[in-house]
Amino acid sequence: MASKHQLSLELPESNNIKVFRVFDTSIYADGMTIDCGTLRITSPGFNLPVSLETLPNFNLVLSACSLGLQRTACGENFQNIPDGIYVINYSVSPNSSVFVEYNHLRTTQTMNQYYNILASLELAACDPEPEIKDKLAELRMIKSFIEAAKGKVEYAHEPEAGMELFSYAKKRLSKLVSSMACYT
């Protein structure tokens, strides 16, 4: 039996650019109350978080409106949720001492672009032509930079270094898209 709550969140990757998913994977101590559940999410470019009251074992699918990124036409038009670093804090009472905080690098729009490029390549179940091999090598390199960026942000707690790698990956991806403009 646990003597205290062990808070934990999961932030699964998604291919849906209009949703941000977060769910509670905490282990709550038997016999201890679970009050005042609060989820705070600070979006890229913002200084103040959006606060959401939660119940244990929540599973939330958030929109740009839920995150405070969209103020009009909520429920009618859904804006894309941008890539970047989101700071997510989850706490229960006493909130000042029972909490967990994560830096999450969202890469949904960039990975969608990556997969669309990959899908546009003329591949067959045989060894590709040299030009296609070069594009595949570049795509592998770009994906490695994206994964390294996530590692820096989420595991090494180096958000600036992670964003530098992520920006570089996006720049290389844009350059690849430009070079393929005549082919796609």
C-alpha cells in the first residue's frame, strides 16, 4: 500500500492537429483523500497557464478553446493546436506539495508533414532509385532531429536546446518540401 499519491500523466502523440490529449496515470494512495485536482497547461508563447479542475483518472481531449488559444467560434470551428513546448502541471490537495510537472514538446503538425512527404515518395517493395534513397536518408535524419529535440525537452530538461534542434528539423523539412515541389 502506497503511503502517498504518486502523480503521473501521459501525453500521447496524436496525428490530429486539432486536439491535445492528456490522461491521468497516477497511483493514488488508499485511504487518502483526493481533493482539488488541478491541471495547468501553459501553451508555447504564453506565460500564464489555463487551469482545469479534474477528477482522478481523467482522460481529456482538449481543443484550442480549452487551452485558451482560440476565443471565438468554439464548438463550431476548431483551430489547429501549434507545435512547441507545453508546460503541464497536475496537482491534488495540498496543491503546493503534491504535484508533478512536465515539459512536453508537441510535434503533431511537423510529423504530419513528415508522413505526408514519406507517403508522396514513389516507393515499391524493391530497392529505390538513388534520388529516392537520398530523400529517405534526409527524412530519417530529420526524424532523428525531432526525436532528439523531444529527448532534450522531455527527458534532459533542456528546453532551449530541444527547441533549437526542433527548429533545425523543421527548417530541413521545409527545404525538402521545396525541393520536391515539382514532384508532389
